[in-house]
Amino acid sequence: MQKADVIVGLQWGDEGKGKIVDHLAQEYDLVCRFAGGHNAGHTIVADGKKYALHLVPSGVLNKRALNVVGNGVVLSPKDFIKELKQFEDIKGRIVISDKAHLLLPYHAKIDQARERLKGDKAIGTTGKGIGPAYGDKITRVGHRVGELLNPQKLCDDIMNYFAINKPVFDAMGVETPDAAKLLAELKEYKEALGEYITDTTLVVWDALDSGKRVLLEGAQGTMLDIDHGTYPYVTSSTTVSAGACSGLGIAPHTIGEVVGIAKAYCTRVGNGPFPSEDLGEDGNYLREKGHEFGTTTGRPRRCGWFDAVAMKHAVRLNGVSNISLMKLDVLDGLDEIKVCVGYEFEGKEIDYVPYTLDGVKPVYKTFKGWQQSKGAREYDALPQEAKEYIEALEKLCGAKIGIISTSPDRDDTIIRD
Ligand code: GDP
Ligand code: IMO
Ligand code: MG
């Protein structure tokens, strides 16, 4: 039976998933998003042009691939319509699950109000409404994409929801939508998206049954997973490979290879513990050289060293068979490169990820730097020190590094096997 391959982020997001999905998409018939929403920002650089994708799967530049937005996604119709406009020939190349949940403008307002009320305990969300949209799904008061096909009923249901929750929304300063405006918006969404809405689970099953190649594109990263990440400083979805099954409606035994994406160092946006963060000169060097500013919000990303303890954990959680190591070129020119190989936790040195990373201190091993890896396309073109670094990371993380990326460009990629 044909199996579907999965790509997941192994750190705190922004590992470079977009580049690898685009690179591999040339060989796949379907590229499917299974979780997250427009909090994601996946960058692709192809033929000198840069694309920032949020909800559209990163297979979109492969004209032969069908792009699937699965049921595990929370979809903002307004943002999705805007994003689709970049691609003139999208008709017939994208489908949206009727079971994906709707993320509507009031979800963003609730997200921002909650963050404001939390003050210094704020999560540092993207403010896009992700938590409230998934919250409504789980508390069974959400609305699904399929409901857009009957705008009048959906409008009535949303107005009723606001009537019931008025005291809560008043306290947060979230206004009740104007019914006539809301109805007009929902009709616009139906007009723009109606033809793409379908049962995507059947689409994926049919593809697998007819031997087509299916790639499942994760969003965010393992350390932002709702169960396995640094809760509560996480996103609201299952970001690990297991989420691909529920987020598309396929069984675990139909998962093939799991490719994990990791930067050659580490970044995080938003608040929460980050043991290997470097608040000094090296952190600044990585931020400037790596252009570490968010694709979705433009916020500076916090930067630090590769965390091999968290990576070993992520490899096991996701069942990673192969790692793609990204942005190796950003380390070019450093005399020394540190890797976090252990944690100091409650007075002991440990080599696993505990219940909380609060107060955990990194134990580092130092590697010798190198001058230039940028643009390398063959493993043997890399400096010896870079090869030693890569091979040491493989041992520390317990997985093979099969792909190495040496610039944002699609072609500056080393395939080792
Ligand atoms: P994603 O969310 O995992 O898809 O990653 P983002 O697109 O948010 O962030 C990764 C950034 O790194 C993007 O700006 C990419 O163009 C860039 N990038 C990807 N691979 C490389 C690489 O090997 N070297 C450099 N210098 N930049 C890269
Ligand atoms: P991609 O797919 C990096 C982070 C936010 C915040 C936390 C919760 O591009 O890797 P949310 O808006 O989801 O409720 O915010 O999660 N976050 C990301 N960080 N990359 C992402 O996506 C992210 N999506 C959410 O910064 O800390
Ligand atoms: Mg990103």
C-alpha cells in the first residue's frame, strides 16, 4: 500500500520547513497541511522570487501537485483568500476540508484581548486567533468550513453564540458583529472558496489507493506542540507527526517516512523557556546573519545554540527517520560553535526533556568553527569542521542527517543519500 511521508519541525518553528517541502514537492502528487493556521509562515525562494505562505501548502509552486488543507487546520477565509491571490492558476490545484474549523475575525480579537489581560504572563502569540479558534473546536462551539455553504444559517448561529456569551465578550472588550455585515462577509467567503470545499479525507484516501505520492506538511515545531511542548508557551495544535493522522483522517500504518526539519542552531519567537538561548554577541550574530525576524509577525526571533537534548526528544516523539539540517551557512565565520548536550535540572545533570524547562540550565560542548559552507551543493564541498559538526549532531540526536541546506535558495541543498 502507498504510504504518505511527513515533514515536521523539530524545534520551536521556523526551521525551514517551507524550503524543504517545496524542494521535495517536485516529486509528490499531493501536498497536505494537517495542523495550525495562518500563525505559520513558510518561506520559499525559487527562481529568485520569495513567497511567504501561511495557509496554502508549500507544494503550490509545483504545478502538478494538488494542495490539500486538511481538517486539522483552522482556516481564516479572509486571510486565505488574500493569500490565494498570489497564484493566478490555483483553480483545480487546491482543496479545503469541509471539516476544518473556521477562524473568524472575532477569534483574533479574543486572542489579542487575552494576551493583553495576561500582561507579563502573555504567551507572545501571533495574535491571529489560533488559541480561541482551537478552543471553540474543543469546547464544541466552533464552526466548520462546510458551514460556509449556508451563510444565513452560519450567521444566525454565530449571532446566537455572541448573545449567549455577551457578558464574557463585554469584559474582554470584544464587540458583537453586525449581523448584516457578517452575513455579507460569509457570502463573500462562500463565493470565493465554495468550489474548493470538499471531503479531503476521501481525496487523500483515493490518492493513496491509486498509488499517488502524498507529502504531509507540518506547521510550527515539536517544542510548540500542545501536549509535548513547553506548555503553556505553545501553540494550540498537535504539531508532531501523530497530528498528521487525525489532521487528515489517515491511519498510523499509512505513514511512511518522517523527515524532521532542524536549524543548525536554534530560535524561538514569543515567550517561554529556551535553555540554549544566547543573549550575548553570538545570539545577535545569528539573528542578523540568519535574518531571524518572523515571517508572520516580523518579530525578532530569540537565537541560541543547537539543543541536542530537545532534538533527541523530538526525534523519538515524531519517529524521525531523517533530519534536514537547515541554515548551516549562518554558522559560517564563527570561531567556536556550542551545542547543548545536557541540562542541569534541580541540581542534577540530565539528558532528557523534563516536565518543564523552567529554570533548566544548558550544559555545552564546544566545536571548532569553519569559514564557508554557503552555497555548497555536495557534502564533500563542505569544510572538514562542518562535516565533523554534522556527524557529531547525528550521534547526539540518534538520527541521520540526510539533507543539508546552505542558503535560502531551492538549489543550494545537499542530498546525502
Ligand atoms: P518555516 O516556518 O519552517 O517554513 O521557516 P521560515 O520560512 O519561517 O523561516 C526560515 C527562513 O530561513 C526563511 O527565511 C528561509 O528563506 C530561510 N532559509 C531556509 N533555509 C536556509 C538556509 O539553508 N540558509 C539560509 N541562510 N536561510 C535559509
Ligand atoms: P511556522 O509554521 C514559530 C509561536 C508563537 C507563540 C506560540 C503561540 O512558521 O514554523 P499562536 O499564535 O500559535 O497561538 O502562538 O507559538 N508560533 C510559532 N513560532 N513558527 C511558527 O510557525 C509559529 N506558530 C506559532 O510565536 O510563541
Ligand atoms: Mg515560519
